[in-house]
Amino acid sequence: MSDSDDSSWSDVSEASIEVENCLSLFTADKYFPSASECFAWDAQQHNFDFFSFRRSNELDFYGCVKVINYIRSNAGIPASEIVAILNSGSREWDDDRYLTPAIENDALLFGFDDGAVSDDDEDISNLATENEAMKSEIIQMRAAFRNALDIVEQSNDKSVDKAAEIAEHDKSYFAGYGTTDIHEIMLRDKERTLAYQSFCNNNKNLFADKVVLDIGCGSGILCLFAAQAGAKRVIGIDNADIIHKARRVVERNGYGNVIELLQGKVEDIKLDCKVDLIISEWMGYFLLFESMLSTVLVARDRFLIDKTKVFPDRATLYVMGVETKSFCNQGASFWKDVYGFDLTDVYEPNKNLELFRHNRRACIEHLPQDAICTNTSVIRQIDVSTVSDSDLDFSSEFTLYVKRDECLDAIASYFTVDFEGDCEFPVRLSTSCTDPFTHWQQTLFMLASPVPVRAGDVITGRIRACRPSNAPRDYDIVLDVSINGTPLAPMCYSLS
């Protein structure tokens, strides 16, 4: 790099970014004239010394960028929790998505070397060759800053790329619901389908002479239930191609004069009237996977006269501790006596859960009741009439009490939804393994390794669930677990 290159780079960087406007990593609206003052504040107020963390983790330029953007991206989580995760040794921050600035023109991304020389290179500064070393370091810093500037200058392009990625994700999502197979699975789920039918048939007071909107109408079954319950008009919306078959279903069953099906996204469709009631089967694995509830909330705010008339109107998400050994080995009894012979050498235990233990993905399984070794704890309650989209990213604490001596393998989750508001006959749909089977089954978060526990032990924890910005139908889960006050290492999972 020539001197002229250095000069031009200096001119560009000064013109493009003002480093004297550094926002604290943890305190909103707290700005400082330099990065060093900003980091000093965070070290004092939040017990996070950026430079010490940088040294101990041997972070290069891009590692520093990732850490800063990781902290920024989790602004809704208490600072103490983020600091605990960072100091635990978890490298949750070490993901290329955190190379994208979390906030526009973040001055810290251009100033985190401010003050770092005296901390990181104290010995070097005392050497006789200090000037040459400093000159070399400045050149490297400027090259790094050029890369940082490129990141910011390309942020609009990255936003376009992200939008394209989300659009492609949506395209795949709707294509999946365009086939018959997935709708057959849902219709064969008797607990799921009968809950909706029972709600409609036993609460006709809510439907009589009303305009009903079905979000994600799919095969049209909920539209048919609503029309059968006495609705004067039913509008179904779905962006998947299954809607073409659903229209034929409506005509075949004689409801063509009552039910109208519209293809498109709720965010784009215009209705010629407001509606009295919304019905939707929006629940996904872990209740919120696929983020269909977000679409229901858009419909609620755009089309519904009375925002309390969304059904189901309440949802509750639970966690519990489980062991999986008996579940994995439940097929062994068959091989023990096959026509009078012991064929246990042929038997291979279910190893799928062990794979999930190591690849850090949430897994969906139907657990036997005896796999549960703790009580259950509520981690999220949703009132669909008042919840906002931002509430669907959440952090919640839980406490579980061990019922018997066991090896704790996983934290499992299930949900219930309720049809309650103004219902003459309330209905509950449960996905617990203690209730009849549903296609949602239970969601398992396998621990890094089995943990022996004894009856009476106390399991405390916190679960954080957030949607990735580039895949908002998915969820990233962070699980912190302590047993009798002794913490396990934080665990991260993806639900995609």
C-alpha cells in the first residue's frame, strides 16, 4: 500500500463514518465520543471488558465484528444474560450472519481498535522498533477498516439479498403446503381436526349470520366447519396452490354460495368488508415454528372488527425434563421373543436422538408418558387478541423438580391451545405425550450429554427463542440449564 493509498483511505473513512458517536453495546441511547470510552463504560456498568474478551479469545478483525453484531442483535435480552453467555465459552456469536451490521453505520465497527494497542500490545510498545511496528499495525488496521467500510457500503445490497433469501424461503414454504400429503397428515390428526369441529359445532352462537375469515385455509375444512355452523359468509385465504383443489371441494359440498377462497398473502390481499371472527390452525412445532401466527396477527389488525374474536384465542407452551433411554430401546422387547427365539443381536436401538444431541438441532418425537421425569413448567402464554409480532421472540425462566432417580437426556416441549372467549362450550387441544397423539408430537432439545439426577433435584433454566433475520419462519433456541444451582454449558439449537 502506497502513502497515497493510505491518504485516500483516510479521507474516505473520515468522510463516511463518524467514529465519535459510539453507542454502548448494552445501554440504549448511551453514546460516547470514542470507542475506548464506550468499552470502558460497558466494562464498568455491565462487567464486560471487550478488550479482555478479545485477547482471551484471540479475536481477529472479523471476530470482533461478529461479537459486536451478536450483542447488538440480542438487544432485547438482559445484558447480564448476554455477558454470561459470552463468558461461558459458548461461541454462539461465531456465525457469519453476524458479519452483517445489526445497526446502520455502527461506529464501534470502525473504532474497536481505539485504545486496543495499549491493552493488547503493551510489551510491543516498549520495544525500540515501536515506530515500525505501529506503522505496520496501522496499515493492517486500515485494510481491516476498508473491509468494514465495504460491509457498510454493501448493506443495502445485503438487505436485498436477505429479502431475496426470505422470498425464496417463503416460496419453498408455500410449495410444501401446495401438495396433498401434508394436508392428509393434518386431516388424519383426529385430535387436531375434531377440536376445531367441536369448537364450531358447539359454539354456533359465534358463527350465526357472521362473516368468518380462515387464515391458511388449506383443504378448506375449517371453512366448511364455519359454514356448517351458520356463518353467512366465509372467506378463506391461502397462498399455496392447494387452494385450487379446495375451491372444487367447496363446490362439491354445496357451499359455493357461502365460501369464497382467495389465493395470496394476507399482507397483500384486500377484502371488501371487515370480518366478525377469524379461525386459523396456525400452530407449528414448538407452537411457533413457521411463524404463521405472525400472519394471523396481520389479519387480526387489518380485518377484524373485534380483536378478541380470533380462535383459538389462547396458547400455552410448556417444558419438562425427560429421559430417552427407554424410548430409544422400546423396540427391544419385540426382538427378545420372536416365534420363541431370542433375536436381540439383530436389534439396533434408535440412534436418531443421539445424532440430534450432537448436531444441535431440535427434534420432533412422540414420547411415551414414562419418559417424563419432572413436572412441567409454563414458559410462554399467548393471548392472541393482544400479542404483537415482537412478542413471538421471547426469553423465559423455568423451574422443574425431578420425580425419580434418572438420567436427564433432554428438555422437551409441548403446547396447548384453547378456544375460550365467549364460548358456550370451551375446547382445549393438547399436544402433551400424556394426551392422545397429535402430528405435532413433542419437541426435544437434547442435552450435550446425559446428566444423572435424583428425586428432589431442582432444575432451573432459561430458554430464549428468536427468529433469524434471514429465515423468519425458523427459530434459534438458546437453553441455559442448572441442576441444584450448578450450571451446564449454554446450549444452542436450530428449529428449521
